Amino acid sequence: MLPVPGLAHQLLSSRAREQCLTSLPHCDITEALLKERDKQAKWNGIPLLLQKLYENSHPNSDFSQCQSILKEISPLLSMEAMAFVTEDRKAAQESTFPNTYTFDLFGGVDVMFWKLCNELVSYFCFIVSDDLIKDCLSILYNTCICTEGVTKRLAERNDFVLFLFTLMTNKKTFLQTATLIEDILGVKKEMIQLEDIPNLASLVSSFDQQQLANFCRILAVTISELDTGSDDKHTLLAKNAQQKKNLCPSRAEVNQATLLNIPGFVERLCKLATRKVSETTGTSNFLQELEEWYTWLDNALVLDALMRVANEEAEQSSTESSDESGLANTSTRTQLPQSMKIMHEIMYKLEVLYVLCVLLMGRQRNQVHKLIAEFKLIPGLNNLFDKLIWRKHSASALVLHGHNQNCDCSPDITLKIQFLRLLQSFSDHHENKYLLLNSQELNELSAISLKANIPEVDAVVNTDRSLVCDGKRGLLTRLLQVMKKEPAESSFRFWQARAVESFLRGATSYADQMFLLKRGLLEHILYCIVDSECKSRDVLQSYFDLLGELMKFNIDAFKRFNKYINTDEKFQIFLNQINSSLVDSNMLVRCITLSLDRFENQSDIKVAEVLSECRLLSYMSQMSMRMSFLFRLINIIHVQTLTQENVSCLNTSLVILMLARRKDKLPFYLHTLQEMEYTEKYPGFILNNFHSLLRFWQQHYLNKDKDSTCLENASFSITYANAPLCPTWSCLPHR
């Protein structure tokens, strides 16, 4: 009589409905009966192996017996896990995996968790072999892949998750541990706190560069705000309500601060992000490298490629074993192919850049900015731009871990997008943005200011020249060059435009605008909007936003615009693109409105000439056109549907009304809106809706320093420092 393990007994009791187990008693099961049922149910001896494993998993047991049992179980599970990875993901998910299912059904996961991973390794790690730990981790990982619910059950045990981090100190089991942790954290309902990990600082400091890059994949889950998964949660109303409930910093924010307190952490990330491919070391153990690649990339094509190289290595080794030069050639043969080394480095860098990007958007942004400037992240990325970051991406079928095979997120593509997101976060409203230029380009900015007889921007004067880009071109100029060469259907256009726009955000700088205008940026944007008649809403929005920042208060930009849009046909196409979606184009409408108001108050002959000739300014100067925009902007938004994306429509509406108020025309505008309501047979609807929006606007912006400051930088205080942030509400009808 063999006792069923207690944990398996509990599991069996909870799954009594399983058809193959309904007749089993919940006390003792004879070995003969178990074998008989094994044959009928085709359990491949897994229940018996688990019983033996349970009996031998005690502190005084022979661990070699445990390891031999695991060696029998492991191939049964890895075979199914390999099938899951190599098959089409959809087909694999619809398949059944009887071995891993049986393993979990008879309490295998629980035995591994409580006995091998918890008791033995925690308290007797000095006598447990690395191979035994690796087998345990591999079996757990394979079961998680193939059996639904296992990963979530493990994620519920916070003590187990923290325990896994302690296993990362062992270099031989690091990768298996990291892969399992990543999958568990991906389904964990509540984010772990990094400060709870024992000796986190010493753990991170013990990592080599390869381990640190892998660790960044785990960190990405712990420092990013959890997605709510519901559109309703993304409305500003829902966000405000959530912020009132959660006054303390989120776990993600606390984790970011924890990382920044680790000495040398950001410096090591910067070095890893800017390391050249030629500086990577070849592997001395190709099979270990093979295992790391497969586990990390989770892609059978990479495994096949590396297996082929490994087989060639073995053949060469056998033919050269008697050759005296064999030893000398070993280091050459064990090097990864250059293409693999490049892909390896790309995979490292995209994880590191993601972590840096998140930190740049966090509460400690200024601290992160100071560190990455000091450690020359931007010049380093500039040196990698042509050969690694923006090289022609391969036609690789690689799929990032956690993505399905229908996804086009190859490592090449993802690195480019992550790089552009980093530039956007780095430049946005920060004086360090001038590190994207080289010394000659900084001198060019100074020359533009001198020629225009305007003061230089303080940030340009104060930029440390030893930290800027080197070489013939800075990073911003390189980005403009690839942007102009990008195919019309490219998915990168959106991110490129966002990255360049972030350089222009903040207080409007004439020198910055002229720097980009001289490089043909305005003509390129207009070509994409008008001549190629771009259809992508996301790309169009990014182009309209960039165009607004580029042209704001810049008479030369409007002159260039009129020179390019030189026919009524072109101008009509441009207007059609604007009017097709005001949510996408409203920032440009705001720019034109503000610029027109400034130009009309200037007495310069050049400005007067452009005002009279520019189709765009003449169009916006018509009262009927401004009222049409105002009416539609108010009509397409409501308090219940306001998001961070469309709230700009409300702000643009306010700009139009603020300018009207300055000219004592606000009552006229409101009366006209009332007349338009009756014309459209919606009496009271527009103004009542607008009144509700204004009340919400007060609550959302006026009590939030960060949001109100960003709003001022974006539109209001640039030219109207003394104007109130919002119009008085006395003129609004109350119904």
C-alpha cells in the first residue's frame, strides 16, 4: 500500500469530478491498482513517479533518487512544451497536453513547490545540486505553459515568488528562474514590491551584463502601471475617482524609487544600452548559450538555427580532434554568427531601453535625466544609430516572448519603436533635450538666435558640451534623415513624428523651429498629409501635432506653408484632412488660432505680407470658420467620454473663447452658439454640455500642479502670461 501524498490527496478531492478518477478512494491506493489505472488512462507512469518523488523529497533522503525521478518526468513534459512552442499558437492552445495535465492533477506542482523548491532548497541548498534545481524549474515552467491555471496558482503565493528571486543568485539556474518569474508576474493580480526581495541591491550587483538584461524583462512588469483593461477606466472621470482613492504612490512608483536607490543601477543600464556589438564576448559553452537563446526567445526558428550551428561545431570538432591547431581554432568555432550576435544585442537593448523609458516618465524624472546625461546614454545611442538601431531590419520570423505568431513585433521593429519612445520621453519638456545635438548644431542654434536678434535659450547656453552627441550629425538630425526616407505605409511614422514633436514641446523656441525648418521638415509633413493623402488616423494626428509645434508663432513657417500649398486644390485637400477628424487635428487648429492672434497684433511689414497672402491664416481669420470649429469641438466631447486623448478639444475650445474675451467678443460668440443650436434643432444642448465641461475642467486642472503646468506650457502661458487660465463663467447661460 502506497499512501497518496497529502497534497495530491487534497487535489484529488477537489477534482473528484474528473472522469478517470471518480472511482479512486481518497485514502490509500495500492500500487497495483494505480498501475492498472495508469494503463487504462495512459498516464505514462506519472502518478507512480510522483509518489516516489514525494517519498524521497525529505531532508534525510537520497537526493540522487529525486534527480533520477525528475529525469524520467522531465522529458514527458518538455515534449509537450516544445509542441506548444513550435506549433501555431492558436492550434497549440486548442490542443490537449495529457502529461502535464496528469502531472498537475496528481499534485506534481504542489510537491515541487512545497518539497523541492521550498523546504529542500531553502534549508539544504548546500547539498542540493544545480541540476536538480534546474530540473525542478524546467518542469514547473513546462507545466505552466501547457496547463491552464498553474501559473495563476503559483502567482497567488507571494512567498514562492519572492523565494524564486533568491534562486537568481545561482548563475547556473538564473535563466530558468528568470523565465519562470516573468511568466508568473505576468498573471499576478497584485504587483510585487521590489523592496520585499531579500538583499535586492546585492542581488542586482551580482548580475553580469547578460543577466541584468534578462532581469530588465522582470523589472518591466514591476515598474509599469497595470492596465485596467477597460475603456471606462481610461476616462478622466474614472482616473480622477481612482486618484482620490489612491492618494499614496502606486506600487509601480515605489518600485521605481527602489531601483533608483540601488547604487550604480542606472549607470549599468546606460553601459548595456550603448555597448557595441563588437564588444560582446563569445560564448565558451555553446550548448549553454543555445539553452539561453531558446528559453529567452521562446521561438523554434532560433532554436533550429542554433542547433544547426551546434551540429556543425560538433562535426568540425570530431574531424579536428587530432589536429594540433584544434585548440587554437576552438575560440573561433565557438563564436556565435555575427547575425546572431546582433540579434542577441538587440534583444538585450530593447529590454533595457524600456526600463529607462519608464523611469524617465516617473516621479524621479529629473534624477534619472541627470544620471543618463552623466553616463552619456544619448551620445552612445547616436553611435549605434546606423549600425544597430536603424539598420535594415531582417526578414526574421522571430516573435517576442509573450506575443503570438500573428504579431509583427520582431526584435528589430520593437527596438526601433522603443528607441523612439525613449527619445520622446527624454526630450519632452526638459532642457536636456539639446543633448540630442552635437556641438556644431548647438552653434547653429546660437547663430539662428543671433541673426533673428533674439536672446539665446538658457538651456542651449547651459548645455554641457562634453555630454552632447559627437560625430558629423546629432541624434535628432539622424532621426530627421530616416524620417524623410520612411515608406508611406511604415508603422514607424507615428513614433518618429512623436519623438521630433517632443523636442519642440514647452516654451516655443524660434531657433528650434528654424533648425528643423531648414532641414525640410515642414515640406515633408505637408507632402505626407496632402500629396500622399495619408489615411492612418494615428499618423495623421502625430503629423498635425508636430506641424502645430513647428509653426506656432513662426511667420517664416506660415510663409513656407503657403509656398508649398500653392493651389486651391492642395489647400482643399489639406482642409479635408483637418476636418475629417477634429480630435486628431485640433492641436493644429489651436496653433493657427493663437498664431493668427499674435500676428494681427504686430505691425511688422513681413508679417502683414504673410497675413494677406497665406491661405491658412486668411481662412482662420473668418469669424464663420472659427465658430464652425468651436461648435464642432464642443459637440464631439462630453464629460463622461473625456479622455487624455480628446480633452485637448476642450482646451482648444477654451483658447478660442479666451481670445474672444480679450477682444470683448465672448458674449457674441456665446450668442452665436445659441443660434447654431436652434439651427441644428438642439436648443440648449451645446451650451449646457459646454457648461458641464467647464465645471469638470476646473476640477481636473486647477487643483493639479502637474496637469495645469503642462497645459500652460502647451498653449496658454506661451504668449498670455498675464491672462487668466479660464474665462469667467458669468456669461454662460444656466439652464
